[in-house]
Amino acid sequence: MPDEPDVAHRDLLCAEAIRFIGRLSHTTHSLRTYSINSPAIRFGLEGMATASQSMIALDGTTRIKIVGERISVGEFTINPPPGMVEAARRLRSWLRVRGVAAIEVTAPPSADDVLGMLRALSGLDPAVRTVEEGDAATALQAEGVSSFRFVLCPPSDSDDAMLDEDPAVNTMRRYLRVARGLQRLHEQGPEPAVVLELTRAVQGMVDLVLSDLIRALVLTGDQDVLPYATRHPIHRLILALGCGRRLGMQPRELLEMGLCALIADVPLYNLPPALLEKRGKLSDAERQRVQRVPLDNVQQLLGAGELSPALRRRLLVAFELRLGADRSGYPIPITWPALHPFSRLIAVCGAYDAMISARPWRPAMPPREALSRMRTLRGKRYDALMVDELDEMLNTHLFEERT
């Protein structure tokens, strides 16, 4: 009978591989902004050196490879944390177009060795020169680095590989990935696999907002790309993430708020289209049906798994989202200032997106007119701080860019 794997050894090795891949991905991405000798890059080099030294101590020569969306280290293959999936995919593409399939750590490296390895990779930029098979190994030797070895693959100049480097294509891919996850949520409910897919999709959108806010906000200007029931939560998500970034929320908080923005009122869009699009006053039965949405949402989320702190926040936002600052809406248990900040911000962003969207009973408002309308409701129907943040963000980063 084969020996059982040492679980502690495996976990330590995988943790160091994740740290190495995370730092390498962040560092290669930072090279678009910083010089290779900047302090920001040096921080990543030291982290990769420490992780490499630990892997050598644990396993000797170690091969690290990204296979699809998984990380292969030695004889183990693991899923990266949700927040690293997009970064790992981006790194895999960055390496492939340079003819590198995997990286082997052959001896404990210093930060300078890691710098040499990174210089070798950076010198293989396919946008500057044609990369031939074997160039990666030659570049590493030219830097005098023996602590690493590249496992080579034919350089890929296929459309898919090159498009991975295109910011516009990456932006639309992230948008559609969220749409796909939201569609599954509509169809299957908040099952664990669906929530995991949404978590990864929202993390991609958080990364986009943190790296290129203007490109993310431009996505909210197209009101015809998807049906309203799918488009509205995604645009609400993007606007809320942008405001949250301005308010100083940390990436983890942005991820959590993004999930709230998508999950908060899914049952509303499962109502019959005739009821959702009805003009004029609702009957008592119709109003009761609509007013059950918050309770239906809470009951749906309660069935999704363990009631963790993160899930409790989602439940709270789902329950509070339909409340107004003047205690209008439904239900009416508490005053507006006592609501969770996520609820207050998501409500403002959702209201703005609804105003600029065409509905069966009214045309779309122009964006500036919608903001003017939001300002008249500032402190009455909507949280004043959140209205101010949305107003300033759009006028600074979106409207100015288009004038």
C-alpha cells in the first residue's frame, strides 16, 4: 500500500507556491507602471525569494506551473484562493507568450537571483521582438542565474494568448463573466458552486476597478448590452465598487460589497415580467407579492450553507436594500442612518442606474439629469454621503473623460 502523503508538508509547500505565484503575478503586472528597479518591484522580489527558499527546504528542486486556473507544485495540484484566479490566469498568459510553461526552483535564490530571473522574462517581450523557442533558457543564462530553470513551450502568438494582454478584451471578459455567474444564480439559486463562481467573477471586477476605474465605469454607459434583469445588478456593482474605492474600502470589503450588490434582490427578477413592468398602481395582491421579495431573498440565502459572518452581511443587505431614508419602502423596521453602509451605497448606485435605464413605463434619463434628480432626494430618500460620492466620482472620472 503506498505511503500516505504528509499533509502538513503538502500544505506548507502549497502555501509557499501560492505566495510565489501571487508575488510573481503582482510584480509582472506592476512592470506596466513601475521600473524593474523600483521599491515596489523589490518588495515582490524579496517575497518570491523567501517563498522559493522555503520550497527548496521542503521539497528540493520544485517545479511550479499554472494549469488552467490551478497551480501545480511538485506532485500536487491546488486551486488558488478566489482572489488569485484572475491573477494566475494573467500570469500564465504572460509566461506563455514568452515561451515559458513552468518555472523550476533548483537552489535557494536571493532577491538578486529573482531579479535576474525577472529580467530574463521581461527581455522576452513579444511586443518588442519575435520570441523563438529556446530564447527563454538563453536569456536566463545571460543573467547568470542558476537558481531557476525555465520549462519551455513554443512561444504562443495565437489570438487567444495575445488577446489576454489586451485591456479592452480583458475588461469585457470580466463583465461577461459576472453576467454568466448572475445568470446561473437566477437559474440555480445561491448554491455553493454558484456563489464560488460569482465570488471569483466579482474579484475580477474588484481588480479592474482598483487598476483602471475609468475603464470599469465606461461599462455602465451601455444600457443595451444585456437584459435589464442581468445588466442592472452588474452596473450597480461597478458603481458601488467605484464609490467604495473612493471611500477607502479595502479589497476584501469591496469583494463582499460586490457580492451583496449582485445577490441582494435576485428574487425580484424572478417575478412575472408583467408584474415587474406594470404601469400605474399595483393591486393589494400584487403589492404583497412584491413586498415579499426581501423575505424571499433572506430565506433563499439561509439555505445556501453555513451562516458565516460574510453570509450574515449579505442577508442584512438583502433585507435592508428596499428601505428609504424617509422610512418609505418596505419593510419599515429601522431608520436610514442605522442601515449597513453597504445597503446605503448599493441603494444609491442602484437608483441611479435604474434612472438611466429605459423601462416599459418611461424613457431613460440622461446621466446628468439622473444625478440632478438624485441630489434632490439627497438626505431624504437616499444617503447624502453616498449621493455625494457617486456624483463626484461620475463627474470626475466619467463625464470629464467624455467632454
